[in-house]
Amino acid sequence: MTMNFFRGVMGGQPAGPQPTGAETIHKLCDRVASSTLLEDRRDAVRALKSLSKKYRLEVGTQAMDHLIHILQTDRSDSEILGYALDTLYNIICNDEEEEQDESEDMAAAPPIPVSGKHKNVPVSDENAQKHEEDLGVLFTDKFLGDSESVTLLLTLLEEFDFHVRWPGVKLLTALLKNQCNQVQGVILVSPMGVSRLMDLLADSREVIRNDGLLLLQQLTKGNAAIQKIVAFENAFERLLDIITEEGSSDGGIVVEDCLLLLVNLLKNNSSNQNFFKEGSYIQRMKPWFEVGDDNSGWSAQKVTNLHLMLQLVRVMVSPVNSPGATSSCQKSMYQCGLLQQLCTILMATGVPADILTETINTVSEVIRGSQINQDYFASVNAPSNPPRPAIVVLLMSMVNERQPFVLRCAVLYCFQCFLYKNQKGQGEIVATLLPSTIDANSISAGQLLCGGLFSADSLSNWCAAVALAHALQDNLTQKEQLLRVQLATSLGKPPVSLLQQCTNILSQGSKVQTRVGLLMLLCTWISNCPIAVTHFLHNQENVPFLTGQISENLGEDERLVQGLCALLLGICIYYNDNSLENYTKEKLKQLIEKRIGKENFVEKLGFVTKHELYSRAAQKPQPIFPSPEQMLFDHEFTKLVKELEGVITKAVHKTSEEEKKEEEVKKTLEQHDSIVIQYKDLIRDQDTQIQELREQVSTLTLNSEQMQNQVTQQQSQIQQHKDQYNILKLKLGKDSQGLSSSQGEGAHVNGLHSEELGQLREEVEELRRQHTLQHTQLSDKDSLINTLRCGAAAAAQTAEGGAGGSDNTELLGEVESLRSRVQAQCAEISQLQTERLELIRRAEAVSSAPASSSESSADTVKVSELESRLAAQTTETERLKEECRGLREGHAGLEQQLASAQSTVAIEQTEKTKLQQEVQESKKEQDDLLMLLADQDQKILNLKQRLRDLGETIDEDEDDLDARDQFGEDDDDDDEEEDEENND
């Protein structure tokens, strides 16, 4: 019965009147909702799928809720799920639109089907197409009425079954195309929502993986949060692997899809750009640009892929990125050889023109503002005979009117980027124009620029003028150097300067584009360069020409030229140093008032910024123009106009009295500034002197402590020597008693003397070692005293005329007294050592007597020798007693010296206190100076306020600098107080 019904619906022989499409769909919907058998529901959903394209409105209106219910309830049957998802896709997707993803930056590229499966349906009726799009949006809104529907769809994407996963991917992609922001919001808050979609890239079935790429492209459009999540889900690694597997630039549509997704992830997303750079993915881009020698027969897909690869490089180094991120990426591209590879393409033969143009633009942004990259680019030579620099080859294309317009714009951009913040490169370009460096046998960049500047092609004139202006941008030295350039106009006539030749061409009434280019060059050249202004005004014809141009009532096309002439004349006023009597600031302003009128002059000046092409040029550094005729303004020049328009207007309206007052105020400010600077220098010098004195005090205190320690050590050594003398005296007394007792004890006495002599010899060695040590200590003390004497002399020179000088002199006297005491102690020690040596020699002489008597056989001889020995020892004992008394007296003297050293320490402590008092007095002097500075600052503030009242612009950075200096000095004073407290 069911099959008979479907035969009737699908075109079989009707049994009676045929039901309408809406009636059939209504019956199928009832069957989907009411059938208890899965087979019946499946057949009904399959029938709805077959009708969904022809009866899109009816199926979408009646069946959508039933289909969503099927997705919720019949999860176990993949076949019915697949039918339901296909049906929903058919009613939501707009079949009439071209189903391809065109990047906004690839508008010029030929349309290529995405993944090879989308249709390019020709649109015959715009109203019908709009109706289809409205239906897609309508049914998308209905599907998204319950956010759980998207969550349900994300859950279904986890199914591995092909018949569920593939239509689910297509349906979600269609939803994103119709209502991107709403679907992105649901996916973003869904747990693991983005992760589930990233799993599609790992699917082994290419059709699902490829459609997953399309889905992620739609998902990542304009949503930085999702872009970050996708990037941290290892998207970069997977996409680069796919690109490599598919053949890089030689790959198919899948490579294009991967590149479009990478552009989405990186463009205007600094976090992802940093992640891409830190992950060393820039290095993996280098093999993309390895092109062979045979560059003929590039396929359209390869051209598209290489365009996107170059665009990806530009995304990483775009001028709109933060300077730090751009600089880091530029450095990485140079280090990994990517820049070198791009320059190889630049100089290769057979490369398609559009790829060559985009490569030039890419190299431009890779070198822009990067000194190392700019230096490398300057060293690149074209493979010609003889080799020529790449810059010269590119400039030859720029001034060649037969080259494509976009290529000439790209070369100009490359030249501008090469000179951007590159004073070295600017000097090299200007040097090729100077007489001393011109080589008649070779073509230089300067010669090409001059040739383009004065050629018959107005576009070459404009490009050469702008390029030369960039060689002078923010570089006063090169502006002055370019004044030396002389041109030979014709045979038999004297050469004229480049500056004068530019004004000559202006006066000849050439094309508007040529005159605009020359005026931009002249304005850039003489701005902020009084010498160039003087050279310009020195020609008597220039000022009348400018006033004549400004005062005339010309057509709409000439207004821009009038505005630029007004700007040039205003620069001559603002940067005039009044060195020419006939063209001082005041006389030029009087001339404007008489021949033009101030209000008329300001109005003409305003024509520049009001021009429709001015705002377009001000947006991006890259010169992008739809046609050569609209190529009028340069990006850097728009910055100059914005900077000068206001100040020129003020300068023209100021009277001579106001200028005089302003100059007086400026002089007064300069005088006060010089006074403030002098006081600041004085305070800094005093701070330095105080710090040096503190260091000297701490050094002297440390030296005093060291000398006290040395005195204590010497006293202990002297005490040891006294103890050793007492021991020797006792031993000698015992020897005398032993000898007088009896002759029979002679052998015993001799034995005792032998032991004592051994001890004496050991003591002699010990005394010798101590003597050497004392000599070393004495040398150290001498060097220390010399150091103290030099330090005291330096301290005396530093603190001239103050109390510190007398204090340092007294301290030096104390050091001298300590040195004399140390020398006296050393002399006493030497005397004691001499006496010990004499005693030892005598003891050895005594010991030799028994040694010789032992060899004699006669007892009488032994007795006589012993008696003589006893007499000698007795005499020596008396002598030792006298020496002991002398030692006691020396000990008393040493005690007095110790007391003197202690008193010296007390004196040094007093000197330290005096120095601290001097520091306090110096601080008070500083406070007085600071009060004076505060008064001066208040006067300066009052004068600056008067300047502001007079309309003069005051640089706030100087105020901030003065304030910081003052605060910094206060902080230094606080630090000094803390240091003094710590020393106390």
C-alpha cells in the first residue's frame, strides 16, 4: 500500500485526480509524525528529500519540525538520519548562488570551484535568486529558533557513518553561510563544539575532510575567539601537513582551501600570529616558493595557490600589525631564508606577471622598516651581464610606461619600503645623484629617477617624484646633499640645480599629475630645512609664480594644484630663517595679504585635505589606485600635510608684534632654562662630591680598624717574645746551678745543655720565621699608609675651602702618628731579635766547650772549662736580667701606644660626626637651591601660560621632563637621608 502511494507521488499512473505538491507533502509529514514503523518513517523522509528541491517552500514550511524531531528520536538508524539531514540541507542551502568561497583579497583571481563539487549556476533572474536567498535565511532562522538544534547537529557529527557525517557537515556549513554570527555564538558556548569540528580534518575520507575545511572557513570568519580555539587545537600543524601532502603550490583545490583557512586564522589576529611564529611554522613556508628554471605553463590553480601563499606571508608582516610583532616575523623570515627565496622569484624569468607583482608587494612588506632585511635587499643582484642591483632593475620597470600599471605601483611600493626608516639606504640613493659618484658607464638609481622625473610620461613623473621624496623623508642631511645636484639641460647652457629644474617644469604648465608629483617632492624637500627654503626663495621667479597660481580662479581640476602651491608657500614662511632680506617671514605674509588675502590663502590650503583621493591615500601605505589618472597622493605626504596645515595657518595669521613677543618669550624661556640647567648641574656635582666624601670616610674608617687590629697583633707578638725570654732566663739559671754543684755532675749538665741547645735552635728558626713575617707586615703597612696618604690628598682637593679640608688634614696627621708608632714597634722588635741571636750564639759557644772537653783525656782540663763556662753563663744571666727590665719598660711604652691608638679611634669618630654634619649642611644648601628652582619653575609656568594665551603651542614633553628631573632630585635627596641614617 505504501509503495502504491509513492508510485502515485513519484510519477506513476494516477488512479484518479492527482494531488497537489502541498497535499502530498502534508500526507508525508503526517506519515513521518504518526507511523510507528521505522521503515514507514524512513520511506516518508526519503520521499520528502526527493521533493525538497522542487517544493522547497512547502517542505521547509511543513516538514522542518518533523525532520528535527527525527534527528532527536531516531538516532539509532543512520539511514533515516542521512535522509533528514539531506532534506534540511536542500531547503536551507541556496542553490542559485555560486557556491564558492571567494576571499575578499582575491577578487582579481579567476573563480575556481571549491573542492570540485560546487555548481556555478548562471543567474538568469535576479529576483528569483533574491527569493531563493530569502528562503534560505528564513528557514535558517526557523532552524535556529531553538539553539538546541545546533547542539544536536554537533552531536550528530560525532557519528562516523558517512551517510550521517557528510550531510551534517554540509548542513552546518549552509547554516553558517546564512547566519554566521548566530551559529558561531552557539558553537562557541557548546562544550567541545570547536574540537568536534576540528576532528573532521583527521577523517580518512577526503570528501569529509575537504568539506570540513569549507566548514572551518565559514566558522572562523570574523570571530577572533573561535580563531584562537581552532589555532590551539593544532590547526596550523594539520593544515601545513595537508598542504605538503597535496603538493604545496602544485596542489589542487584542497591546498587553496587550506590556505584560505590559514588566512582567516592569522589575519588581524595578533595572538595567532605570535603562536604561528613561535611554533616555527614560518620556516615551513619556505619550500612553497621554490620555483624551478622552467616557469612556463603555470596552471590557473598554481597561480591561485601561490597568490594565497604570498598573501599569507603579507598577513604576518602587514603594516597594520603591531611594530614588535611585524619586526619579529621579518627577522624570522630572513633567518630561515624565506626572504632570499622571494627575491629569487623576483629575479627569475618566466614568472607570470600577476605573481611577479604580488611577489614584489610581499618583498616590500618583508623589508619595510627592518634594517637587516633592507641591507640584504640592497645586495641582491639580477642575473644579468653585467649584474645589476635589483633596485635598479625594478626602477627601470617603474619608469617604463610600457609596463603594466599594477606592476609599476608595486615597484614604487617596494622602493618606498626599502627607504622606510632607512637613512643608510636614503644616503646611498642620493649619493648616486651627486657629481663625485656618477658613473657614466652604468645606470644608477639616481639617474633612473631623474630620467623618470623629467620624461614625457606623467605617471613616470609622479612615481619618480614620490620615490625621490621618500629618499628625503625625515633626513635633513640628504635634503641638504640633494641641493648640490646639477643637471645639464641642453648643450651650450649652464647647468641648473635639480631644485630649480623642478620649479621650471612646474611653471611650464604640464599635466596635473606631473605638477602634483613635483609639488609633493618640493614640499617634502624644503620642509624642516631652512637652507633648502633659502635656495628655493633665492630664485626671484618662484614666489611670484606661487602667488599667481594661488590667486587665480581656476577650474575644479586645478584646485588641488593651488592647494599644494599654498602649502609650499606656507612652508617657505614657517621654516624661513630670514636670511634673505627680500623674502623674510614678514614680507612673505604681507605679500599674501596684498595679492591673495589671508582667508583666501587658508581656503586654498584646505583644498588638499578635502580632496576625495586624499583620504584614500591616507588609509594604507601601499599605493593602490583603480586607474593611473587617480594616482595623485602619497601616503607619507598625507602625514606631512596633516602635520603642517595647522601650523602654517597660525603662522600666516600672526602679526609681527605677536611674533616679536613670542620670540622674546622664547628667549626668556631659554634663559630660564639655561639657569635651571646650571643649577641642576651644580646640584648633581654636589651630590657627586658628597658621595665621594662618604666613600672616603667609610674607607678611612675601615683602614683605621685594620690598623687597630694590627697594633693588637703586634702587642700579642711582643708578649710572646717576653715569655720566651723568661723561659730562656730560667733555663740559663738552672744550668749555672748544675755546674757549681760538683764536677761529677758534669756529664748530666752536658746532657741538659744538649737538650736546651736543640730547643734554642728551634726557637731560632721560629724567630727567623717571625722576622720574615714582620717584614712582610711592615711592607703592607707602608703600602696602606701610602694609600691613605693618596686618599687624604684626593679628599682635600675635592672639598676645597670647606671644613672638610682641615678635617682630612687632621685625619692624615693621625695616620702619620700611627705610622711612626708602628715603625717604633718594628725597631723594638728588631732590637729584641738581635739580642736573641746574640744569646743563641753565646749558648752555642758554651755548648762547644763540653763537646771539646769530651775529647780531652785530662780531668783538670774539663774542670777548668766548666768553670769558665759557668762564669760566662753567670755574666750572661746578669745581662738577660737587664734586658728583661728593658722589656718591661718597652711593655709600658706599648701600653701607652695602645691608649694612644684608642684615642685616635675616638678622634676619627669625632671626624666622622663632623663629616655627617657637613652632609646635613650640604643638604640644607640643596633645599635652598630647590626652593630657588621651584621659584624659577613657577616663573617658567607663568611664561608658558602667557605663550599659550598668545596661541603658541608648547611641547608638553619638556614639562614632563622637567617634572621628572625635579622628582628624581627629590628622590635622590631622600636616598641620601636614608644612607646617612644607615651609617649612623
